[in-house]
Amino acid sequence: MSQLSYRPNGSRIYISLCAGNNWSRLDVKYDDGAVHIDCLAGNNGWASLDKIIFVPEDETLTYVAGGVGFQNGWVNFGGEYEGISYYKDDQGNVFLSGLAKNGTIAGTMFTLPVGFRPQSDLALFGCNCSSVYSRCDVYSVASAPAVPGDVYVCDGANGHYSLDGIRFPTSASWIAPSYQNSWVNYSDSWGPPGYWKDGNGLVWLRGMVKNGGIAQSCFTLPVGYRPPKRILLSAISNGHPLTRLDIETDGRVIPQAGYNGWFSLWGCCFYAASAQSNQIPYLKPNWVTYGPDPAYMKEEAKIRTNKLIDIYGMVMNGTEPGDIFYLPEAITDTTSILGMYQRVP
């Protein structure tokens, strides 16, 4: 069978995670495949890898600098970091990536072409920028101050601005949930809250909810749309505090931390239990699978390939900043334990 790459597209990518009671910043390096955690200031000993999904180097990205073009002074960050780009997979899901700098805050970074826009008027995402968390909106309609397709940087800082974690379907058959615990739809303009599972087993959430109880479920996913272990995803809510969305094995979707003026589900996705992988990376010494609390017991960090690389699980106790494990450049057996093939730390 053909070889499969487990590394990014020739540049380093930069992703936000939940870690302890803080945000964390994690890089995936293209040159040695290191999954590297940069900062866990004030952490309580764990990091969730559940939001790491990226496009491997075998797939073709469309780079903004060579296509639609930057606006309002934004440019690629440069160096070893991925340039701003977008990609659509075989299920019609769009993934943005890359690190930019120097542009206008409260301004459009670039405009996505037709066919690469969300199925709603607007979609709202959290982004990591200059060690703070910020908001970035993607437009499908003209609505001041943006035009259709605009990737609009709402706030934050421009020393560096990462788009990794902005992802959405362009053609999905959304299922409306039944709300719980006083949670309700924030506004149809942001896409009525819903869920959908694509043909590869990736479950997507969309929309914004409000008014419910933090740490109480907003709705429950049915059998077939649930993870095999508890999922912890970084998210964004009004005020941009630490915002975390948990998805339980019984299907409960829980805004675990943040505010309830609005709470965005955009960008939150995970593989259903039926799609889980058996590939286990070799953790670097001191990093171990998280397991003090059975309610949060996770499988070891794993990866899969289906035109996307997905890393998930919870780890703890390692050296930070530092590498957690290494991704192989390519392997030929997709069911093998990765530690047998990759560079052992």
C-alpha cells in the first residue's frame, strides 16, 4: 500500500488546546514530526489533544498569498510556520491553517471563494494570537463590515495570529438538537445549532447557544454520534475566558467552562466511536496518559489518517515547554503502533 504522511505540509502549525485551567499552545513540526507543547502557564498537570486535526503533507493546500490575496496589511508570519491557507476534504469540509501577522484588528484578513464558505450567514471561531485568545468570524453573506467569504479578525493582537482550528462543513445535513438546562439558540444568523456526521465518521457541531447553566448539558447526541471516551475541546464564549466544551460517551454536550451570554459550537468536531483508531504513539519520557479521575479517563493519544491527521486523548506530567511525542514521516501499515516506526525520544 502507498505510504502515508503524518506530518504537516512542510511548515510548522500552531494550535490552541485546553490544558489544566488555562489555554495552551501546541506546535506540530514538519521537520522531525515533534508534537510540541509551548506553554502551560498555571496548568494543573494535564493537556487535552482532542482538537488537533490537520491536513498532512500529501494533500494540496491553497495558499492565500498565491491566490485570493491578503487584505488590511496581513502577511504570512514566515519562517518555519505554515502560511495562511485553506483546504476542502472529500466530504466538503473546509480547514483553515497558518500563522499571519501585522494586519488590522477588526478587519478582513482575506476572502474565501465560493464553495469554501460555511452553511450559515456567519460562523464564529476562537483563535490563538500573541498569547491571548481572540475571535475570528467567517462570513457567507454580506453583512457590515464584511462581504461574503470574508475571514474577519474581530479582536486580539497582530504579533501573530493562528487560523488553525477554524473548520466547518460546506454541505451538511444538519440535525437540530433538543435543548436542555435552559440552553437555547442564540441566533439563526450564526447557523441554528445542530450536529452532523460525515462519511468518514467525523461528527460536527455548529451554531451558538446561550442562557443555560455552565457545566450543564445543552443537548444530547444520539447513539452513533458519540465519542468512545470523554472529549475536551477548546471553544469560545462571550468575554473570551477559558472556554471548554466536553462531550461525554453518553452523548451529553456540555459547555464546561466559559460564559453563557453566547457560547460558540463552531469548530468543534470529533470522530465517533465507530471510527476510532488503534494507532498509539510512543510518548516521550515523563508524559503519560491522563488517568487520576475515572470520569476523565482517556485512551492514549492516537492518530488516524483519512486525508486528515487526528491526534486525541489526554496526557499529563511531562516537561513543558517540550515535545510530547513524534509523528513519523510515513509508514506503510496503518494498524501498527507508531512507536515502532518513529524516532524514539
